[in-house]
Amino acid sequence: MLEKIYSVFVSSTYEDLREERAEVQRALLMAKCFPIGMEAFPSTDEETWEFIKRQIEDADFYLLVIAGRYGSADEQGISFTEKEYDYAKEIRKPILAFVHSDPGSIIASKTDENDTKRQSLLAFIKKVQSRPLVSRYTTPHELRSQVLFSITNLKETDKSAIGFVRGNQTADLKKYADALEEISKLRNALDFINRDNCEPFPEANDEHKALLTVDFGKVHIDDREVTATWGDIFLTIAELLIHNTNVGDYSVEHEIVKKLSGSLQDGHEAKFSDTYAIQPIKSKMYGRGLVEFETAEGASLFGSTFTNSYHIWRLTDNGRIWYRKLTLDQQ
């Protein structure tokens, strides 16, 4: 029996949800689905509302992702994302919706500053949540898992979708995935060029002070105040994350302390004097959109306390861009 491939129209705001859209596309391709979205739209005059409507009509399923922005609006003040959702509902297209579960954790640059748009977003979310098949997510990685589970289940239960069978002239999914990846890289490169004269964050050259405790075995040697720029701290973190996976709080803290303490005599070890000294660093890196965190369950084997959960650190696309820029600037 030939396996059907289903097309899925992916609807969301764009600039603030690039990582999320990439994870959605990966999940759909893993589920043998063909994602349709603005990344693949042609740059012609046909990029109009009528063109978008035809894409929704032709798709087997409609998938919506909502986070902290309402999006660009038409003359009536309705965002195109909401218009797409309303149209999919109007033509009775099977809908999957994914709503961010912790809006307060979204960085300010990815939320609406306009009160009117914020109220419109809340109303839109309320509308969406009144229907079935709505899931919640926090991180892009969690979203990918939610999408993969939901679309697999929908394919098995919904009998209205037509789908298509691949033939000799049908686009290969792997080639399409590679093309999407290349498009994403090109978009990031353009952003990098456009922001070439900008700092990754305003405080990049400001100094951050911390107090370190230096021990030799169980013998306390001294306490010392150390300083480093926020840019140098970010580069230290990025260097660790670029070359390693599943990096937790302890490893990041250890690397930062090593950077701050400089050369130590043999047998001497340094650590933050304040147990919570890593928190302002986490807040700064996350608040500027340079890193993101995924909560992992389990006891920590290192550090001064045992916890039931800890954070896995990851660079965002923005963080990778600025890591490359700052590295080049230092050469």
C-alpha cells in the first residue's frame, strides 16, 4: 500500500517565532507531512491574501502557533494570523493549535508593546482555546514534540484529508527539508548583515563584578573580587554550548568561574562565593535572547545542593549569530 503524504499550512507570526517554526517544520517532516508556510511563498505580486487563502484551501491540515505577538494587521485591525485561522475554521479545515503556556517568560523583544495589540492577542488566544485540539508549549523543543504527537494522532483519526502519493515528479521530503534549512540560514545571514553595526546587547562592554572563593582542598585561601565584560561572559558560555550538548547549570557556572578566576596555582579551586551568583548571568543572557533553557528532571550530582530539576542551556539563533560576529571581531 502506498503511503500518503499530507500537507500542513503553518500559521504564526514570523520574526519572533523563527526557531519555533523551524521545529514545527522538522516535526512535520518527521511525520511524513509537507509543511506550507511563508518560507516557501514566492516573492511575487501573488503574495496576497487570495494567494494565502488558496494555500489554506489546498492544505490537508491547518496548524497554528501563538506566542507573544499578535502580528501585522489589516485595515480593520485584524492580524493576518487571525485571518488565516478564521478562514481555516470557515472552510472546516482540521485545525491544530499550540499556545505558549508561560507568556510572562517571553523576552520583551518578542512581545507586543502596543496595548491594543496585546488586548487583540488575548482575545485571539481566548477564541482559539474555545476549540478542541489546543496544546500548550514553553520551548521550541517542547513544541516539536507536541506537534509530532498531535499530527501523528490527527493523521490516524481524521478521514477528511486527501493527501497525495509521491511519484517520480513529486518533491522529495529530504530535499525540501534541506531547502528550508538553507532558507533559514540565508535569512539569518541577512539579519546578521543588517545588524552588523549593532551590539548584541547594550551592556556588552559593561563590566560584571563577582566574588570568588579560592580553596586548596578543604583549606580556605582567600576571597577575591573579579570582573569581566558581559560580552566576554557571553563568549565563554557560547564557546561551551557550541562544542557540547546537554550542558547544565553546573557546567556553565564552572566555565564562567574558570574564565573569571584566570590562572590558579596547582591544587587551588575557585567557586562563586554567592550560591545564587549565576542567576543574574542567566537572566541577562536569556533576557537578551542569546540563550534559552530546557528544564530537565533529576538530581544534580554537582554543586552545593541537590535539586529535582535543572536547566539545560542552548544558544538561540540570535546567540549563534552574535557568537560568530564577536569571534570575528576578536580576530
